[in-house]
Amino acid sequence: MDESTRMPNPPWIKNAGRAPRRQLSLELILEAAERLSEREGWDSVTMRRIAQEIGTGPASLYAHVDSKADLDQLLYDRALEAVPLPEPDPRRWRQQLVDLGVDMARAMAARPGTARVALDTPIPATPRALQIIDRVFAVLAAGEVPPGLAVAWADVYALQVTAAAYELSPTGPPGAESERLRVQSARIGEYLAVLPESALPHLRAVLPRFGPDADPFAPLRSALEMLVAGMAARMEARPDRERTGRRDR
């Protein structure tokens, strides 16, 4: 029969009229997990819910990923693909570390649950995470930071970045995080209202500064600038520093 005259299947035939389903793959699984987390929050992402989202059985997912923990790591690495890697510049190494940290936090905060996975992972071992770690040490080397100091500093740096990303990440359905912050802020205000005005004076003085910032990553940027400046000051103060004499201006 000529293809142009082929008749469609009758409506009682299974899947009649439906678009052909994409073949199950790791990419399809990751896409479904991301949709779930963005729509319903990270806690909704289970192997059973992912299978329902795709229209298959949970057992079929394990042909592509060994466990939910491994899936979490893949989603974490997928989020980090958005982080641009700077070319180490001895003249700008301090600013590069700050910018890279903010970019990392921004990428993790954009994907629900990613920062939680990072906090639960002592040493990331996924491809993109290792690329970023390598680039951090490359930038530190461009600034002639001694290896021992670089390792200790990078650990604190990673904790600062991940904690900021976690704080800025949505943990539930859209709008839940804003509501949680609103409730907590209201509770603090209600508690201060019943205390004598002389109580907690320093907290009262700075409380207005805890309001929404035009750039939610501005506090992290300031913190990283202080962290980098502190490391640079320590290097300059050490008479036995392992540098060749070149200074960052």
C-alpha cells in the first residue's frame, strides 16, 4: 500500500494517535528528574516518581543508573556544567577566585537539591566537579599560593560557596522558600516586639540590613573577597613564603 494512502490505526488500538515515546536513556532520566525537582521540590525526586514522569517502571531506570545516590551525583554534575572556567591570570587571580565562587553558587542554587548533594559529598568525584576543582588550584597557582596553603584555603572556599548556594536554593515547590523566609522574619519581629527595647540592641540595629538584596549573591561575593584578601595578607606577612617574588597588584 502506498504510504500516502495508509490508514491510521483505529482508536481502540493501544497508543493509537500518540506520539512515539522516546527511547529510555540516561539523558531522559535526568531531564525527568530536573522537571520534578523544579516543579515539586527536591524531595519529590525518587526513582518511582521519575519512572512515573517518564511513563515506565522503576526497574527499567536501573539499566542506566545504579542507584538514587548515583543519580544525585549526576544531577549535581549536570548543574555545574553552567559554570564558566576562567583562564588563570596572574594579574587577576584574586578576582577570578571570587567570580568563580559566585558562578558555582549561582549554578547550584539554580537547581533544587544540588547544593544539598554537594554538602553531603566530602570530595566530589564527578567529571565537571573535578574540572572546577582543578581550575581553582590553577588560579591559586597563578597567584603563587603555596600548595599547603592552597589546599587548606580551597577547603574553606568550597564550604563557603556551597553553604551560600544551599541557603539560596529552593527546597520545596515554587514559592515555598519565600514563604518560609517571610514566616521566620515575622517571628523575629514579633519576638523583639515583646522584649524591652534595651534587649538585643545590636541585633535590632542590623536587622533592617537582613532584608532582600537586589543581588542575592552580593553577601557571598563580599565574603569571598574577604577570604581571598585574608589569604593574600597571610602570604605577604610570611617571611618564609614559597613565592618567586612576583606580586599581584
